[in-house]
Amino acid sequence: MLKDLIEQARREGKWLWCAYQDLWFSPDQLEMHNAAGRFNWAPVNWKLRDPNERLEEAKRRAEYAEAEVARIRREIS
């Protein structure tokens, strides 16, 4: 049951991640969406992950974007 997985995530300090569209939700966020009838998928579709993984991914994307901006600036100078 998805509710059990959400509770497990809460206990373990994890977030729920779904490979489909790379969706990340805190336990509270997924509960809120579920209450509104969204993302009510079977637990097999979700994986518990450390939310710091998401933060590190965002940092890598930001670093790549900064490098891209610097490259474009050099090209137009």
C-alpha cells in the first residue's frame, strides 16, 4: 500500500522518487497530491531516496548552466 511506503519514507527521512518523469516528492507532498487524486500509483512505481541526491543533481545542473553561460559570453565577446 502506498500509504505504508509514505510512512516508511517519513520514518527514514527519505523522499519518494518515480523514474517516470523523474518525479520527486517529500512524504507530505505525495500525501497532499494523493488526497487530491494525483500520483496514486502502486508502491512498485516508487523508490525511497535521500533528498540530498536531488539537491546534488540540481547543483550539477546549475554548474553546467553557469559554464554554458560563460562559454556563450566568450563566444559573443
